[in-house]
Amino acid sequence: MSSEVIICDQQSVYALGSSLLLENNPLFNGHRIIKNLNQLQQFLIKDLSQLLVVDSSMFDFKQKDTILEVLELKKKVPVMVVFNEEADLHLYQLIDNGISVIVARNVSNEEWLKALDMARQDKIYFCSTISTKVFALVNQMEKIKMVEQVQQLKMVDKYILVRICEEASSKQIAFEVGQSKRTIEGHRTKMMHKFDVKNVAGLVKIAFLTKLYDDYLSNPGLYEVALCAKTSAL
């Protein structure tokens, strides 16, 4: 049974190019192009075989609802993701949330069509470029999980981490965020348990391994003391 393909991509030229690959292919029966996932619901048709090709940038994992969105999509329609040049963490999050067919944006026409057919059959498929990335991810899994944990920290905890890297004392940090020294020590202890480290040096290592301190140096405005003070309750 041939399937209709819905292409959801912000790059309209790429979407049009993709649609041309579907012409005269007996596995696929026409296509639709949409610009965002909010339009998807109106084009899903009961009892009609359909496939979704979606730009990976449509999934913002910084938003709490994204994981639920991915899971709901997988229930409704087979999904193939076209991966942009996002961080490896984004690729890990896609795979971790059930996306099993992923191709790079510069994939060959043959691999693109093969991936779409694998999605139609509900199988696992990564193009050669993504396969290489996935292999590297396996070796970096612990670090990726650590990065994910750091990203989930409240802003005050991130601020405490970067100030620890700058050798600021708990008393000094407490003064900066308008909290007690004991409260800051409580935050610090909770983070040591979270990352399974035994001392402050371990927290410093976490901040540097996950690039948190680099991010702080590049974007100091994100670590505004006033903002940290608003989120500093244990």
C-alpha cells in the first residue's frame, strides 16, 4: 500500500526538492508540505497511510512539552527526521525519545528514499553520516547525560557552579544572591549528590566538562544575579 508523505520543513527549497524525489515512486502516493507541526493535525486522515518527514529543528528539547509531542507524533504517524547541524545532544534526545529513522540534510537521494521506506515499515535506519554520529554518541553517553543534567539545573545552581569555578566562597555567593550561607551550602551538597562527586573539585570538573563555564563566559547576561536570586529557594 502506497503512502502519502507530509513534509514539515522550514527550508522551503529543501522541502520542494524532497517532494520531487517522490514523483513516480510506487511506494508513495503524493505529498503535502507544511511549515510547522501545528498544521499537521488538519492533514492527518483516518485510514490513509501517511508518513511524516520533519526538520529536526522543529523539536526544541528545552521546552518541557517536546518529549510528549514526539511521543504523540509516533503514535499517529511514522516519522523520519532530517537532522540539521545541531549539537550531538539533540541527536541523542531524538533517539532517546523513540525517533528511529534519521538522515542528515545533505544525504544522497538514494539514502533519503531508503530512509523513508524504512520509516514506512517501522524499522530503524540512520544514513551513513548519522550512523557515524550515533557510534560516537555511544562512547560519549555518560558525558551527554551529564550535560543534560546540568541543563536541567535551576539558574541559581548554575550560578553557584560557575562562581565555585571562580573560587568564590559560599559566604560570598550567599551575599550575591541574597540568601544565607547555609542555603548555598545546601544547594552545593545537593549538586554533589546529583553528580556523584565527593567534593567541590568534582563540581568544578562537572562545570568544565559540560562546557557550563564556557557558556557563562560567552553569555554572562544569562547568569544575572537578580535572576538567580529569584530561583534560589531550596
